[in-house]
Amino acid sequence: MRNRLAILLALASLLVAACGEKEEPVVTGPPVVTDPGGGEPGGGEPQGGGGVELEEIGEFEDPVFVTQPVGDSSLYVVEQTGRIIQVKPDGKESTLLDISDEITAGGEQGLLSVAFSPDYRRSGLFYVDYTNTNGDTRVVEYRTANNGKVDERSARTVLEQPQPYSNHNGGLLIFDDDGNLLVGLGDGGAAGDPERNGQDLTVLLGKILRIDPASPSGGLEFSNPNENPYVGTTNKRPEILAYGLRNPWRFSFDSKTGALWIGDVGQNSLEEIDYLEKPGQEANFGWSAYEGTERFNSDEQAENAVDPVLTYGRDAGCSVTGGYVVRDKALESLYGRYLYADFCQGQLRSFTAEDAASGGQATDDRALGLQVPSISSFGEDQRGRIYAVSLDGMVFRLVPEKE
């Protein structure tokens, strides 16, 4: 597929750059969880191992995300090169949006996600996150007309964020149950957080934001929910929901509990998965004072940093792809487990979400026995069914294993 080789090579070079040698840091917090539950595929474990297979729903050009609006039977696949493809239940495909001429695509840049407004069936509104031709982040609103076509003249820029480097753009958009939009932003890029953005509450980089795009206010194209932790404070950006993040590439809400689960891509040593029980409480995940549970930049402090519930090292991968707590009751062996993977390894893994949330650490992390090469994302539809996305082109649905 066009541009895929260039994208994969760029990703590989970025990962090599991120894994340079560094003085051995001091380990703090809980130990690294490598494979306490036994990680061999097909290990026969009653939970988290087996009972599931992959069903391909289509092949696309460099897909990085898949989602489904409320009340819509179609799936929507985001292609990094600039298109959103609608996939109807019968498999018929059509292009919802094509902004390939407005973006920079390659490496960690491009069209990175789409989020449909909770009232999409009525309003036709949806939001995209992309890096523009200057390499800066844009969150833009579009409107789908009654005929199902998008008028690109309806574009309204909701949020603009200059990017000092080409990597660590974050890029995920998701709505919460209150109709607020979460926006993931990496620390600005290069390596090691050179501008120290992760712990700086006066900037938006290295954060997850929560905004209301439907209610512009104060000269902005959005408003800040009163429940955000820094609304009404000085020298702290009111858009911020959580901080101390290096590159929160993919995160999700547990559809049952409302908790937020975050896959944050690591630097030299550790990939991490973070947990936030009540989005809105102050949450500092430590970067770049810490990488996972290890001390990183000694000139940074994060005294109240929240430890990750799971970390893994370079022997197990290179770049975490955060997933979902599975609530599809048809997937009995995965129900209630947090599913995730690593871009380089491609091995689907999971652990019991409730145990990790209550105990602060995953204790039964294990392999499912399925591989998705170059796994760029997971997705969830309105029925709770889970999808896995490969940058190589394939999008899969996880289904019960056939007898």
C-alpha cells in the first residue's frame, strides 16, 4: 500500500532513537510485571488465554483507528494518510472524509483519530485530530449532512497546538458520557522531554485534555468543564485532565465503570499502562520525572505521581498500544480484562481490570494467543465488540473461537 513502507521505516527510526543508552536509573514503585500469568500462546489458562479468534472486516491504507457512532450500524476506519472510510454491515465501503491534502503523514504524524459526537445522528458533528502541513496538531469539527455527505466547508478548528518536533503527537479523541471531548497530546517530541513539558501545567503538551467543543466560550472555540481539576486556578491550564504523560497514543473508558485506562509510550526502558478511576481528580502520571516506575529526569519532581498498573521492558516490545476493558459477553475468556498489545511484538495480551484497579498493579497479565502485526490501535463498537487495527492494512473483529 502507498506510503506504508516509508511510514514503517520512519516509525522504526523513531523507536531506535528513543531507545538510546542511558545511565541506569533508580527503580521506584512496584516491580516490573513481565509475565506473571505465563505468556506462551495457547497456554490453556481459563481467563485471558484462548477462546477468541480474529475475523477480518477489511483491508485499508495505513489504518490507525476504528470506531462507531451511537445509533449507527457502520464502522469508520481512520487511515493515517488522510481518509475516513465508512464500512457498512454488508462490507460496502465509501469515503466519509478525505483531507489528505491538508495533512502531514508519516512516522507519528497524519490523520490520527475521529470522534463522533454523542448526538451524531441528530447533529451530524464529528471531530478529527491530525497534524497539518506544518506538522502542528489540529482538532477540527465537521458536519455530515442529511444525505450522508460531509461538506468540507463546514470545518471549524476547535483546538490548535504547535508541535516543536515531529513525534509524540498523541492524537486520540474520545467523548465521555457527559459529551466532553478528551484530547491526547504527547510531550512535544524529540527524546527525553527536552522542553520539560510533561510536568509543566502551563502548557498542553504531555497531557490529556477535556473540553466541551459544543460550547465556545471566552474567545475560544470550546469551553472547559467545571469538573476539570484546574478550572479556576492560576498558572495551570484549565483544559488539563491528566498530565505527566510522554505519548498517550491510545486510551479508553471502561464502558461499565467509567474508569480511564491509558497506554503511555515509553522512552528508553519501560512501556506503561495507567489507570484513573475518576477522571476529574488530579492525576500526575510522572513523566518525565519518571519513566514508568524508574527515575528519569533528575531535575524534574513528581512527588504525587500515580504509579502505572503495568510496565514492561524492551525485551517484551517497543511501543505500547493501549486497548479496552472487554465488555463483550460473547468473549467469555476476556470479559472484564484489559486488552492491549505492543506495536513491535503484535501479541494480544490482557489482565483482570478489577484486580489491577483495586490493587494498583496487574497480577495476571498473559498472552491471548493471537498476533496482529504492527498493531496501531484497538476499537470498540456500540455493542461492546472489540477490534484490532494493523498498520499493515488489516482491521479485525475479535469473535468467539469456532469449535
